[in-house]
Amino acid sequence: MLHPHPPTEPGKAGRHGVILAVTCLALAVVVSSMASLNVALPDIARQTQADQTQQSWIIDAYSLVFASLLLPAGALGDRFGRRLALLAGLAIFAVGAGLAALVTDPGQLIILRAVMGMGAALVMPATLSTITSTFPPAQRARAVSVWAAVAGASGVLGLLASGLLLEVWSWPSVFWFNMVVVLVALAGTLLFVRESAESASSPFDVVGAILAACGVAVLVYALIEAPVNGWTAPATLGLLASGALTLAGFVGWELRRDHPLLDPRLFRNRRFAAGSLSITLQFFALFGFLFLLMQYLQMIRGHSALAAALNLVAMPVGMIPAARLSPRLSARFGTRGPWTTGLLLLAAGLVVLARLDADSSYGMLAAGLVPLGAGLGLAMPPATTAITDALPPALQNVGSAVNDLARELGGALGIAVLGSVLNGTYEARLDLPGVPAQVAEAARSSLAIAETIGGPVLDQARDAFTAGLQFALLGAAAAILTAAVAVPALLRRRPGTRSADRSSVMRAAHESKRRFEHG
């Protein structure tokens, strides 16, 4: 059987740094692929003749498959090797990206984006679990903070890289770039990352894996399609109910299993629950905000794809230093203070950004982006560490998958909910008396169509869109304030709570091991 590589061997500091660089490079490319293709979508639509539905699925197929396979992929990495999962995921991703650069049919592109999502599902949990199983405890918090900073900043950096590529080449260059970066990460993994897996592998929970994948897939599909079908449409409500029932069946199945894919009792650990909730709501705000702001910058401010991406550089300026500072503050003052402060800064940044309109200066945009980035940088590392530190080594890849699943679900929910809020406000505010009914209906369908109409219709459409943006960002701020109240409440120490949390998790792991060893 394979064992974790001993993290305390002398002379391994340099190797640890290389491993961190390789895993973060792999992480960056799979995270950035969730958002970076947005700036290339107009070019893709023109050259592939993709309709509006196909354009949506060129983006969303990746996230759907990514999210639905995270839990099974994480469990496979724990049982058969994290390095093996990382190598397999990178190889699948590279093949998908290389083929996507060659096709011209939108249906084929959607399928290949799904293939890339399959590879990403293997890569992302393996990166974090490789770090937590390789670094010694004294260095682990700092390494996780770097991982969290890369995870948070990669979406913006991916948009910037895509914008730069599109200034020189066409949309296939985005996929070629992804493939080259993944091949570099693949070579680094082969050379520097050693295998780690658990010494007592348990039977793989096939039924649990199917239930988890189907439940998450149906739920994410419902969230993606809800703004199109309507949140109260029978199709939306039916899909949401089906996804919820499937996940409820997953929970019931896991509670009866000797070797569950994910033991629901883990959420009794208050730190694990706080980390999962916080990560979900942080990515709800982050990806919803990025989705809305890219539209604002390009359709209201008239920026090109590159210029729109460059407008976001103030966010990593706040995020990266705060992420490096976060573990030091947590070590000195405890995690609750920096974690809660970060959430409050994130909410404050969203409130400032909710004041944007067509005439706002870049100073106002930066005044919101810097605290938003700093808040993510402070809050993301302790939330991620709370999830991974709450679990024993045998459950590290599953813990990483829960962390990643929280990010994916939060991001999908943020795009769907905040996009729906914007669209609903836009339609309600766009009052066009005296305009022919057919023209008014077309203008209400999207700002892009209102641009083709022009004149007073466009001016009113821009005002309506800005009102929707402001309302949606205030909703995101409210979600983060909810997290800022819930997290310290969950982290508040009660007599025996911490030891009870730890003992319940350890008892679950030891019981699974005992059952396996004794048949």
C-alpha cells in the first residue's frame, strides 16, 4: 500500500516549494477555465454560428461536470493515489483543451468542455490534499493560504490572459494556452510530486458516487437554467426538487454505509460546517459579481475584453497581500477575528460597487475592488483550513472535494441568482411608453438587443441595467453579511465543543478503518 510522503524529512523545504508551485499552477488553470472563456464567447459565436443556448452551454458544461464529479473524484484520489488522480486529471484536461482548439462545431465544443470539466474534477481536490498531506503542520497554514489566494485570483487572471490572447489571436488560442500550461503542470507533477494515499483503502462506494454525481448535476443544471426558464416555472421547481430528493437519498444511503463516500456526520463538526458555509457564500458573491461586472464594463462602459479584464487588477492587489497575512493573524489572534473581518470587508466592497453607474470613475471601481479582494484574501484561507484541519489524513481528499464542491455550487448559484435578480430588475425598470410593443419586448429581452435599437431606448435600457446591477450586488452583500454572522456563531467555543467535534470525526474514521480490517 502507498503511504503519505513524510513531511518532516530534512532538506525538503525546497521540494515543498516546488510542490506548492506545481499544484498551484494546476489549480490556477482549472479555476480560471470556469470564467476565462466568457471574454472569448462573442468570437466563438461568430466563428461557430452557435445560438444563444449553445453559447450558454459552452460556458456551463464545464462547471456542470466539474461540480457533479468532485466528490467521487476526491474519494478516488484518497484510495488510489493523489498523484495518480492529479496526473490523470491533467492528462484528460489537456486532451480536451487540445481538441477544443481544433473543432468548429458548437455541439462538439460543448462536449469537449465537459471532458475538460471531468479532468478538472480530478485535479482540484488532488491539489489541496497533496499540500495538506505533504507539508508539516507548522507550514501547512501558510501553504493553504497560498492555495486559497491562487483559487480566488485565478478567475480574474484567467480573464486577463484571455483578453491578452484575443488581442493577437482568435478564440482557439485560449484552449492552446490552457493545454500548454497543463502540460507544464503535468511535467512538474511527474518530476517533483510523490504519491500519497491511505494505507487501508476501503471499498469504493459506487452507489453513493452515482447518487452524489446525479444529485449535484441535476441541482446545478436547474440553477443554470432557472434564469432562462424562470425561477417559479414547473421545469425549474421540478428539477430543484429532483436534485434535492436525490441528495437526500445520498445522505440516507451514506448514513447506513460502513465505508461512506462522505459521512454526513462530518457536518456536526462546527468548524467544518462553518468553513463549508463560508466558502459557498464567498464564491456565490465572487462569481456572481464577476459575471455581472464583465457585462457592465463591456456593455455599459464600452470596454474591450482586454480593457474590461484590466479593470479588475485592483482586486488581486488587495487579495494577494491579505491572503499572505491571514495565516499570521490567525496564528496570533485565532481564526475567528481575521475570518469575520474578511467577510465584513468583502461585504463593504460589494456595497461600494453597488453604487456604480454609467458615469462612475475608475476610482470608485477600485474603491470597491480593493476591499473586496482583501476580504476574500483574509476570509478564504481560514475557511479552507477549517475544512481540511477538521478531518483526519484518511479523509483529506474527500475534505478537499467538499471544499471544491462548495466553491462550484456557490459560483453556479451566484451566477444564477444574481443574474436572475439583474434580469428581473432590468425588465421591470425598462418602461418604454410610446415605443411599439414588439420593439419594447425585444429591448426587454436583453441589453444587447437594446443596443441594436439605439436612441432613447438604449439610454433607458442602460439605466435599467445599472439599477439591476446595483440591486444584485446589494443582494450579494446581504449574503456575505449572513456568513459574517453565522461563522463566529459556529466558531464560538462551548464547553467540550471542540473536543467533541474532533472526537466525532476521529471516531468515524477509526470505525471505518476497524470495519475494513476486521471484514
